Amino acid sequence: MKVVLAVVSSLNGKITKGEITNVRSWASKEDLKYFSSLIKKNNLIVMGRETYEAARSVIKLIPGKQRIVLTRNPERFKPSEVKGQLEFTNDSPTQLVKRMEANGYKTMLLVGGSTISTLFFQQNIIDEVWITLEPNIFGKGKGLVEETDLDVSLQLNSIKKLNKSGTLLLKYSVVRSG
């Protein structure tokens, strides 16, 4: 299975603006349009609990589109589950990828946040990183990954300028060592 991390970030690597977790408050309209197109194209979308809670009001459940939320306490969210559309689990990233592959999925769109990105990078199962770089600098906010020992090399595949302000869409492949 191909695992693609899609994220929007400030120039200095922040995926939240301080305590504001809703990127709609600072991401460009071009990124929001691009991200919306990604959601439409992908049938398997994975996020962490905090990302789910920040986006819950705009998530539209659609038959055939599986959203999975990784959380330490899936039982807490059982009343919100919708079979085949919204699932809450505490599977490890590796377990989740194997299970979804067995269910016939070919691509997993990973939409964050930093805890989930870190876990997937640590288990070496992210294949590509698609990052929209917004021309903003935030003094506070969450980073793309948590502060931990990681050493991931990337190879740039493409750059696309999305607007006159300089919002860039960068697509990378993860370079596997060995």
C-alpha cells in the first residue's frame, strides 16, 4: 500500500497557528481547494484524534469513503462510528496498513497531525510527503513531527506555485536506505 502524508505548513514548519488547530483560518484558498480535491480522490483517509476533532464539523461522511481516526481511546468514540465510513482505532500504523491492504485499499491518505505523522515515520511506512508551504511564519504551533529521534531523507519530485503570494505545493518521495 502506498501511504501519502498530505499537510499544510508555515514556512517554519508549523502545522497549527499557536493553539488554533483549524488550518482553514490561515491556509490559502488554493490549498483548501487542493486539499478538498485530495479528499474527493482518495477513499482511505487516516488522521489522529486532534485532527478529527478540529475538522469534525466539515467532515462529510460518504459511502465508499473510509475515514479512520487513530486514538488511544477508541471506545470513547464508538457512538460516532459509521460502518464503512468512520472508524476509531488504536491499531499501530503497521497494523492499520496491513488491515487496510487486506481490505483491498491501494492508497492511504494520511492527513495528520504531528503525533500521527511521527508514528508513521517511525515505523517507516510513509512513501510520499505532499506539503503545501504557506508563506507564513508562526512563533508557536505544532510542528510537522514531534521532537524525537527521526532521520528521514526525501527526494523532491515536483514543485508547483499555487498563487501570487508564493504558496508552494511540494511533492517528495521518501528515500529508503538499504
